[in-house]
Amino acid sequence: MTRSLLAGACASAAILLALSGASAQTQAAPQPPAAADQPAPDQGMTDQGASSTSDAASADDDKQAPIAFEGGQLTITQPEQDGEKVLAYDGKQLASNYDVSFDKVVKIGDVNVALVDVGDGGNQCGPAKVIVWKKDGQIETTTVEQDECGAPPAAVADQAIYFVPFLLPGETKPALQWSPTDGLTTSGNLTYTPEPGTDWKDLDASKYSYIVDAFHNEAVYKAAKALLGDDMPDMATSLLVSGGDTEKTASGAFYATGCVPHDCGGNDGFMAIDPAKHKVYFARRGDNGPLTWPPVKDWPADIKKAYDDAQGN
């Protein structure tokens, strides 16, 4: 236990140092234009008469200028329309995916390092971070991708880059660091922790951007942990993509639905909280059909109705 706490403290101190020094370490680099939002699947083509001139202008806006780096050029190109973009150095491919964009060039020790975001795109999923540097005259790369939904945010310090994970309820993940000399290593483990001392009386649904934020309440977290056990991270993941607003039942319980990033309609979640009765209710629809905690036969009628309505039953 002491070792874990010390590791976490060291990681936190390193992270704070990195954040405070990040602006000083960042060198000026051309910034890419913001990527255009992709239309929702049910939007279709709303303007069939759009001119080819407008299409060409949009294509030009998506282009990213080459970055001069260590005596050569980093480029991002899209060889095929609607295909993957390719990150290359002097024509040598380094990485590819549908969403590729320059982040910045920084200096770690005496080594220039380029950071590039590479990912699938889509709701609620960040990109992986590709680290590019030159060693012994050769371009090297390392990809930081802690899970299937991208890399933790990067914080730059004098001698290393730190990656602080986003934690879901019930998760413990390593905080990582990278340097040209040591490569990618673990600084310590971070564990999701609710706000100590918060209770049912502290719940205020109007303050939550998404219902998954309710796990920050210690009473809700403990009740959810007792019901879900090791399924807590998966349940929380099924709530990540959400409209944000919660709704209320006649008894005063509040609820919301969500889904897993990139799998809406295939892996959906439902969460309800009854602050007066100190109860929580969960449902998740996945590959093995619907799962409920507690069993749906034990749910109050109004919460069961809210769930059925949300499922279109």
C-alpha cells in the first residue's frame, strides 16, 4: 500500500511539474486547421447542388502544411479520397489513420521531438499520440495508446513527456512518461476515487454534464460498486456518449441513457439514481443481451417505465 501511494505521489508531482512547464517547452509550429465535423449518418446529402468550387475549397482547408523537422519534412497526405491520411518523413511512412494532425514540436533535453495525433476520429475517442524524434541520424517513432480509445493527454516537462490517464469509475491505470533516453516507462498507478465525504444529500443532477459524473459522489460510487463489482468500468463506458441531460421520474429519481463510443445502438447503458431511497439502478445492452443491476424485477415501477421508454419498449 505504501509503495502504491508513494508511486502515485511521485506521478502527481511529476505531472504538476510537467503542466507548469509545458508552455515554456513548446516551440512555435504551424497549427493545422480544425477538422470539419462529419455528418451524422441520418443527415444524408442536404445540398446536392453544392458547387465543385466549394468542394475544392473544403479540400484545400483540410490540407496540412509540411513541418520542417531535423533537416527534413514531416508531411500529412491523403492518397485516396475518403481514405486514410498518412504521416511521413521525407516520403517514408510513419503512421496512418483516418484522423492525423500535427500537435506541436517540443524539446526534451537537447532533442527535438514532434508530437502527432493519430486516430480513428469519432465521438468521445481521443487519438493516439505518435512521438517522432531523430536518433543516430535515423527517424524513430513511438506510439502511445493506452487503450482502444486513444492516449492520455500529454504534458511536456524539461526532461520527459508525461501521459495522465482518463479514469473511469472502478479503474486503475498507469501514468506514463517518455524520454529519448529511457523510452516509455511507468511513473506510478492512478486510481479513480470519488470525492471524499460526499453523500446522497449532495446530489444535484443539474450540475452534471453527463450522468457518469454522478460516480464522483462517494455514496453513489459505493452503492454502484456494491451492485456492479468488476463490471463498473464497462457499465460506465456504456454511458460515455450521451445527450448530457438527465430526466426525472415522478418520485424524484433521475436517470439518463448513453452508449459506448463507436458502438451506439450495439452497446447502450442506462443509469438511474434515487437520492431519497439511497438506491442506484443500471442496465446495459451488449452482445449477450440486456443486463440489469439489481434484477429488473426488483426495480420500482416508475424507473422500470423510464428504462422501457428509453429502450423503445
